[in-house]
Amino acid sequence: MASFRYGKYRLAYTVYGDGPRTTVLLPGLLFSQRMHIPLARELAERGNRVVTLDLLGHGRSSRPRDMRQYSMEQFAQQTVALLDHLDLAEAVVGGTSLGANVTLNVATAAPDRLRGMIVEMPVLDNALLGCAIAFTPLMVSLTFGEPVMKLLQTGARAIPGDRLPFWVDVVLDWARQDPGPSAAVIQGLFFGRVAPPQPERETIAAPGLVIGHPRDPVHPFSDADALARELPNGRLVDASSFFEMRFAPDRLTDEISAFIDECWKPRKAPAKRRRAAARSA
């Protein structure tokens, strides 16, 4: 696992594979980049260079307790900073839940750096009630129940990860983190913009593969469906559930791999440029 300096903090990342085509994968809220290891390895085996990133407050990256350091816009800036650090003019950027929304913010903040977007489980207009129900108690527990949560952290850290199934260990990674910075992350997101508003989303030109799941109140399928229709170059993939990508990923991995291949095909020159080239010939 490598890292680079972002202001006074450090951000951790991991590179899988090599080659000129890079895809950046961003994790869900309070999860580490480890959640994307299976997908990253599979895409690397198919000829892609894949980079997974721990955003500030996540995984092995710095975890300040200052809520002012956390917002979707700042997470988007950190993603662009990773591209700068790796000297990448463009990349396909994608993520799950929080990572999906960060990807949309990258698309509006730095559209020239995006070759394409992979947006799994976006959190948009229809998720407000579900998020309030799910994350308000979590924020309260992490903030005011910190002593109890520290006991949970200690217990989670005592469990050897190499003896657990992969996804159980990934979930325990979430519990192994210091609850104070985790509370700051959620507090910062509560007071910021969750995603670009609809008028901005409708101007995103980058190709977008949107993956939605049924029966998920925090990530309602209606948000994924609406986003795919809003994006000028969006396409919707209907996953059977949240668990398909985690436990039976072949179909979705094929969809993602084919989408990445499409994103890296040579772009057609604008019509005016083609006519000028034809006249000069």
C-alpha cells in the first residue's frame, strides 16, 4: 500500500496491474479500499491498471477529528489529487455509495479528467428519509457513545483477520477504526452537499455506468434509475441485490469490464475538425 501527501495529511492507495488505462475505485462510507480488492484484481487480470483509494478519514489514510475536513467536494478534490500524484491526465473513476457520489462530484468539478464513471448505489433525492433513519443513530452512537464504541473497536481489533471470511473481515475493518474520526466524517457530510443537483447531473458528458439495487432504502433503485436517465451518456444495470457484486460478481464484473473497454476507445473528432482535416487532405 502506497501513500501521498495531501496538504498536511496522507492518503493511502494501492495499485493493481499496469498499462495505460487506469480505473480508480472509491469505497463506501467508513469502509476501507479493501472492499474493492476482488473487483480491482479481476479488472487488472483483464488488462487494466486499477487504483483503490482510502479517502480522508477512511482506512489507512489520515483520520482527523475535525468535521470541517470532510465533504463530498473535498473527497472529489482528493480523487483529482490522486490523478495528479500518479501523473494521469484521465481515468475512469467509480465507487460504491459514498464513492459513487464522490465520482459525480469529480464529474462536475473536473470533467476533463474523467474518461468514464462507474456509479454503484448512488445516494440522491429519494434517499433522504432512508439516510436520516440509518445514519442519524450511527452519528449519535459514534459521538456520544464513544467510550462504548471504543470497546467495540478493541474487540474487533482482537479478532485475527486471516481467520475470517474476506467480507466479514472487511466489515470488521469498519468497526476497528477509532470512533471519533468516524463521527467527524458523518457530521461533515451531514452539513454539506451530498451530490450535484439534477441540473448539474444533466450536464455531465462522461459516459456513466449506473448500477442499482432493489429493496435498499438508503440506496433506492429509483435514484439509480433517475440518474441513468439524467446523464446524457448514462446506462443502467439492474443488480439483483447488494450481495450480487460481493458474492456472485461475474455478471456485473463483465459489465464493468466491457464499459471500461468502451470508455478507452479512441474518441471521434468533432464534426468541424473532421471536415477541416478532410479539406486539408
